[in-house]
Amino acid sequence: MKSNLAQRVRTLMGGAMLGLVASASLSTALQAETGSVRVVFTKAGLIVGVGGGRGVLTFRGGHYPFRVSGMSFGATIGASTTELVGHALNLRSPSDIAGTYSIAGVGGALAAGAGSVRLQNALGVILQLHGVKVGVELSVSVGGVTVTME
């Protein structure tokens, strides 16, 4: 009878521990939120492309300005300006958007074009952006983008 009671206590304790672990991971996922992002990025290059711009994160009713800088290496020629809008996923605070985002892709614009991009930083923030590119640019490149808060 004692061993039956001890077994029940162990089962209850194990279930309670499993419940605590599950609720901790669930609350972490539930705490992550989504913000709106607007970025204007200008890029120019011949083999090496260099660009920069500014953006605004709208999150929890506040507006948080940031700078964007980047460089790509590959077959890049021309110049363009891109206006992107979209979402920043998995935010816990506005500063989570800061960091380095890796990108690899193929793109181009002649007079005007449209495109989309999905990037992720080391904190797990995902930028899902789409927009219009204006200018003359052709690129097949690998590069990175760095976001810093102003």
C-alpha cells in the first residue's frame, strides 16, 4: 500500500514538472508579438553593392526609428531605391529588431519592380517585407543587412 502511494506521488510530481516546463515554453511563445515595419533603402554598386536607409518599427503603439546598412558581393550593377513594408515577427521589445540579417537572393529592377524578402536575426526576429524598387539594378549577390536603433 505504501509503494502504491509513493508511485502515485511520483506520477503526480512528474506530471506537475512536465506541466511547468510546458507552460513556461508556451508563455515564452505567447509573449512574442508582431510589429509593423516601413523601410526605405537605397543601393548602388558595381560588383560590390553598398546601401543604406531608414525605417520605423511600430510596436505596442510606439514608433521606433532605426537605420539600415548593408553590403552585397556578387554580380551587382546599377542603383535603386526600395520602399518596403511588412511585419517584424517574434518581438519581445522594440530593440529586438536590431542585429544582423543574412540575405541571399536574385533581384532586379528596370524603372520599377516589386519584390519580397524574409530575413531573420540571431534573436529569432523575422522580417517579412515586400515593396517596390525604383531604378536600374541587376544583381545576383550574397550579403547582409544590419539594423541599428536610432
